Amino acid sequence: MFSAGTLSAQMPRRPSAYTNNPGFWITAGVAGFQPTAVNDGATASNWNFGNSTDFQYRGSIEKGGSNGSSFGFSGSWAHVPFVYSSTGLVFAPTGSGGGAQCSSCDAHLDLMTLVASFHSGAGIGFHQVLELNGGVVAYRNLKRDSDGAKLAPSGGNIDPLFALGYGLGYGLSDRTNLDLISDYFAFAIHERKGLSNGTSNTNRMPGLRLSLRMGFGGSTTRR
């Protein structure tokens, strides 16, 4: 008995280790993204974003899982300049439900997204980050710059959106992370109604996003 007690006292003790998995995560970020164009067959119009870099503001709330993973919902908003052009028939005046048209004019619209999001990657120090997103993008308030007239379609449009993001994160603590993510594979699919077979219906929207990710709730457990 004395020998066993002496041997146990001499053996090195394993250091205490803890895991700290938040119950949920809240994220706020800003991105520079580059939309391409939308061809809308219903109004015979093209919305050319010109691959210009625009700012997009994004927030999310996600249910926390193990090892920094989480699943939840993300939304974003951007006010985007574009060139509106149409070769279709002129619609009824603004206010009658159709919206105005022009052969070519400068315009702005509100681009909003709502997606279900899966996030993997968290922890103190540098780590890899992976995100999968799927949902919708809404084009709203298409307005001509010269006079503020609503352009067709006056009610805007909603398309399915998919994105895959990859990047690096840095954990200031196990509950505060800064993420830099490239959404290179991000695209929306527009309906083909009224489009010719050789016309693209894909709006590609690659971007680079900086996010602050903070965890709340949950409990600390010893391993």
C-alpha cells in the first residue's frame, strides 16, 4: 500500500484542460463583393453591375456545436449601382404597377440575402474557416438615378443563392474570433422565362469578408 501510494505521488499529473463551447454565436461583418449581371426575360432588361466592388453588410445568429462549428441564419444588405438597359416594350408609368424602362441608364438597387449557414472553425490563435450557405437573394427598389423613377420590375425579384466560403480566423479568445473569408463560389440563379438559350441566367457574386464572431451562453467542462 505504501509503495503504491509513493509511486502514485511520483507519477506526473496530467494538466487540467477545459473546453468552452458557446451555446450560440453572433457575427457582424462587412464584405467587398463583385456582382456580374442579371438578365431578366420578363422585362427584356439587363442589370449590369460591371464587376465593380461594392460593400455588403452582414450579420448572423447561429446555434453553437462542438469544436467551433455552428448552424444558423445569416442576412446581408448592400446598395448597389448598376446600368439598366432594355430592348423590350415600354411599361406603364411608375405607380401603375409595371415600372419604367430605359434603353440605357444609371440606376441603383438594394440587394439583400437571407441564407441558412453552416460554419466550421474557431479557437484561440490562427485556424482555418469553412462556410456553406444556401438561401435567397432579393433585388429591391430598382431606381433610375436621374429622377428616382422605379424601374421594371417594380416589385423586384427573388432568386436562389448558394455560396462556399473558405478563409482564416484568429481567436482573441475561445469566444471572440476575427474571420477573413473568401466567398469565391457565390452565385444566384435567375429564372429563364423569356430568355434565349444562349443567355446567361447566373449572377456570380464573389467577395472577401471580414467578420467579428462572438460566442455566448453554454458551459465550461473539464476534459
